[in-house]
Amino acid sequence: MNLRLYESGDCPALARLFYDTVHTVNGRDYTPEQLAAWADGQVDHSAWDTSFLAHHTLVAEENGVILGFADMDGSGYLDRLYVHKDRQGQGVASALCDALEDACPAAVFTTHASLTARPFFEGRGYRVLRRQTVIRHGVALDNYVMEKRK
């Protein structure tokens, strides 16, 4: 597995991976209505590209196949972390997080973790600050605000 910096041409593939991962991996914790609201298949590629370029964004790949991606801003906020449904539990997310945390000068890392991702982040030393409900396309989705200190 190789980690590399994001390139604008990656955006369509990352959007597909995001959709597929949400609709499979997160299905054990969210209803079909919630999954459709979270990942409706209508990613604004221009907005995502702008965000990815503004953050430190890494792509994990193997033999030219994208396995996952993650991005963190300069304040230590981990915005997105998604791993291909067939590569769950194989160290892809850990490698991405390790690299982002190592590269970021922030003393505290934060994220809004899904119900599905909470155990992963707890295993990395993040703690839950609070559970929150966000509304996306009129549908309520619960997640956790979590933080980790260096």
C-alpha cells in the first residue's frame, strides 16, 4: 500500500468510494433513509476538490487502485476518512490517520465520527466529547464529536 497526496483527478473516484462505503459499511448503524441522505450520489466535485486541496489530503492505493482517503485541516480537524468496503480492517484507515496526525502541528485532533467509526477512533485514543445530531436533506443522523491530544 502506498500513501500519496491527493490530485484533482482523484475526485470522481473518491466520490464513488465515499458513496459505496457509506451504503455498505455504515448500513449496520444507519437506516436506508439515513444512508441516502448522507451519501445521495450527488457530490459537488468542485467543492470537494477545493476542500481537498485546502486540506492535507492523502490517498491510499495499491497497484493503482484507490483503497481509501482522508483529509485533515491545519487545526487538526479530520474531515473525511473513508476506506473501500473490501479493505476494511486491513490497516488502511490507521495508515492514513497516522500520516495525517504525524504531519499536522496541532496539539489536539478532532473529528465527527459516525456510529460505525467510533470504535476505530476510540482505539486510536480519541475520546467522545458529545453525541450530536446533524440534519442532512431533512434527515437526522447521529455522530460523535471526538478528540485526541498529542
